Amino acid sequence: MKKLLLLLALLAFNVEADVAQVVALRGTVSANKIELKQGDYVDVGDRLVSGEKSFIILQFIDGARVTLRPDSEMYIEEYSYLEGDDKGRFDLVSGGLRIVTGAIAKSDPEQYVLSTPVALMGVRGTEFSIQLIEQ
């Protein structure tokens, strides 16, 4: 049953390299300097940047949802949802985000990690927000 669900998830994303789909977006958000629109896909290695008064909500292949807040930058370092090789690693460069974790954090929380310029966080819950503030 788990393999069938994984296959359906991969088919829903059309291209097996894509790890998340843009399900909501307001304003200007880019991935690797290419402006995104609702329905687009992002992948490992993409650097997402949201403009002023802009945000994006991404739905990941394991069911996780990431909301990148206005004036923020995030890098998708690693993301895989394959039996025996589940991992999610993000770098929050600036700004803020909110994450509602999916199957990866539930099955193997040690493999779900968020890095910031000042801290490295292991995720042990199902939902959290973080905002970087300059001093």
C-alpha cells in the first residue's frame, strides 16, 4: 500500500525530480531568479526568494507544507521521499517561514533539518515557524 501511495504521489508531480508544487502565491517569488506562478514545481537545489508583501506555499511530495514569508530567502538543500532514504534539509538564509511537516518528519525526525545563519534545528514536532531578525 505504501508503495502504491508513493507511486501515485510521483505521478501527481509528473516529473520525478520535482519535490514540491506551488499551491498558493501572492506577489513576486522566484526560484533561481525565475519568477514562479501557482502550479509550478520546485526541486532540490532551488533558491527561493520572496519579495516585499509576497509569500509562497509549497506542497512537498511527503505531504509537508512550507510557507515562505515576505522578504525571505530559502534554499532546498536536500529532499527525498523514497523508502529507506527519506530526508528533508532546508537553509533559511533570511526572513521567515512556517512548516507543517509531512511523512518524513513523522517517520524519521532526525532526517528533517532546518539551518539558519545562527542555528541548526532538528524538527521534533509537526508544525513550527521561524523568523530571522537583524540586530
